[in-house]
Amino acid sequence: MEPKLIAGNWKMHGTLAECIALASALREKARNQTERGCEFVVFPPTHLLVPVGHVIAGTGIGLGGQDCHVARFGPYTGNVSAAMLRDVGCRYVIVGHSERRGPHGETDGQVRSKAQAGIREGITPIVCVGETTEDYAAGRATSVISRQLIASVPDTAMPERIAVAYEPIWAIGASSSATIDHIGNIHSAIRSTLGGIFGRDKALAIRILYGGAVGPESAPRILQTVDVDGVLVGRASLNAAHFLSLGAPSN
């Protein structure tokens, strides 16, 4: 089995000095950890990928991009391609985050194209899905997420080269995560939908992450839930000790 994936999305946080300090703290704490049963990856702001990558090199902590363009190169001001991410050492790229789908109006089709761009360059896309507060209240979470998956996940991809992150939009940045029962039910439904796309056995190779108000206190229980193969965190990734503790077993 693949190790649990602990993905830290730094979003639009940190100056050069602050991100170098965070990366340095991660390096020191990773050096003092005798055993890590999880795979840790950080997603710094794009312009800081190179300096952060230099600091964490050799620690076992991976590097990822927060987004990518569908094209390899071209006249796309302000964008970054998957080829560019690969060139600076990225192994993962987040696509379809709610902060891209919502404010930037990205469609399922665009998310799918971005995922394909990552796969083309040998980078594993983490395809984000999740329901709004309105969908959640109306009991539409499962149907909304199923639709997003079918339209956003490339069905020609090798299952082991893709990941999915369930992020209920109503829980992102909140003080507490979704209930364990809700997380388990949605992740089970995601696995079932992926089984319809790839076949049941192949779908088992796809890691499904949970994101939404995950912290050191809630992470161990969430990671023990069936069909939860990791977490995608924001705020908790901005503290080196908190981030590296997310994969620790519960007492």
C-alpha cells in the first residue's frame, strides 16, 4: 500500500524570508524524526518553489505546485505550466481547488485538462472536489462530488499517477472539520465513483485525501478512517511542528 500522503498547501502566504524560515524548520525537524510513516509534500507559492526546494532537498519532503496551465509553453501571462513545475523538482500539482473553481470560475473541463497536463509531464495531479454550503444543506454532496469526479478526472490516466482530495467548501478555514461519519461516507462514495471510472480494483490505487480544518488534534482520527489515504491542509502546514505531526498515530 502507498503511504498516507500529507500535503501542505501554503497558498498565498509568506515572504521569501518567511518561507525560507518555514522550510528550514521543516528540514531541522525532519532530520530529528527517526521514522515517518507518511509521505509529506509542501506546495509553496510558485515564485518560491526553487528556494524552498533547495532548503528541503534531501529531507524526503516533496515539492508541489499549487496550480498549472493546460499548455506546456506560450503567451499566457501570469501562468505556470506543468513542464515548468517538473523542471524545478515538483512531483505533484493541485488542480481544481475550490479557491480556483469558485473565484476564478474554473470548470470541470478545465480541471480535467490541467490534470492531463500534469500527467503528461510525469507529475501527479491532486484533483480537488467538494460541495458548497448550499449543496451540503440540501443533501446534494454525493451527487455533486460524483459529477465533479466524472468530469474532472482523466479516465485515461494510470490510477497510481493520480490523487483526489475531498474538500467540503463549508469546512475550509473553519474551526472544526466535518464529522468522521461524513468524511467516511463521502470518501466511500468517491471510491465507488472512481471504481465506475477505472474499475473497482484499479480505483483502490488512487489515494483520496481529506481537506478542511485539519489539525494535529483531528488528523490521526481522520487518517484512520476507511478510504482516507491522506490529508490536504492549509493553515496547519504553515507551522513545521504541526505539519510534521499530522502523520503521527493517535494515542
